Amino acid sequence: MKNILFTIGGLLILIATANTASAHTIPADTTKNIHTLPGNPYPALPANVERLFYVQRTPNANTIVYELNIDKDGKIDEDEPVHPYWIRYHDKGEKADLNFIQRKFAYGVNSKALGNGKFDIRFVSYKKFPLTLMKAADGKYHIFATIAQRQLIVNRIFLRIEGGSFWVPNVRFVEFKGSDPVTGKEVTERFKP
């Protein structure tokens, strides 16, 4: 495994990818789904046909949603296939677009059409980690990523931060939740820096 560190909106993120054996996976008995922890302030979002995945992080429950961007005719916008926005739970769950700084330097994404309905998607804050937007066997668009040497459909990313500063937070772990595109089995991968 190879550790990749990057920041999104001033938050340090660790992603483990294939190639070396340096990543630290938290033992299975400590990988409880964050949504099931007592007193959890991070709501699981209800199913939505256009939502690809979402990001939640401490210190608050505000959530960044990455949604399929379709036009009025139901076709994907090839220039901007993914639209990120906030659900601001501290503002009664209101939806809000990312501001300029968030969109251009933190939580926004860049896309490149690859042909055949596939798109290369990259966080603006870390272009080296590839995500792929494409249709799965179910005929719907999903975001795919290779995590821990296997391809997953990404549904959720959670960052646990304890202390540190805005620019250098102390990230305790990063949790990826998704599903195996072949079996449909739910998969949770959690890593610590």
C-alpha cells in the first residue's frame, strides 16, 4: 500500500493505494460504521438518484454532496458532469453551492471526458488521485476508485479530525464506504495516518 496525503479545504486526507506495504489499516474490530456510533451527529443521507457520493468530516455535520449533473432532457452535462454542493445542517439542512474558494481550491472537482460515457474526475485540491465516473452494471452512473487494491463504487468519505489547526489538522482516520461493483456487497475501508 502507498499512502497519499493531500488537503481538501484545509483538511488533511490520507488515501491508501496499491504498490507498497506502508499503509496502516485499523483492525476490523475497531472499524464500526461511523453512522452507527451512539450520539452520531453525522446523518446518513437518504438515497438520491443523482447523488454520486458525499464527504463528511469533523468538526461539524455539514456535508459536501457530489451529484450527477444532468440537463433538463436527462442527459449528463459533459462539460461539468459532477456538481458539488453543501448540505448545511447548522442552517437547518439547507442546500448551498460551494463558494469560489471552496470550488476552486478545496472541494471542487475537475473532469475530463474519456469517451464512451466515462469521465476522469479529480479533486481540485489533489489531482493525483483518480476517480472515474461511469455507468455500472445497474445502468446508473457511479464514482469508482481503487482503494486497498480493489475497485469500489464510492458512496461516502468520512474524515475524523481531533485537534490540530485549520491548515494542519490532526486526522485520526479516513473512512471510505462504498460497494463492490461485482457483488454489490457493502465495503468499508478505514485508514489512519
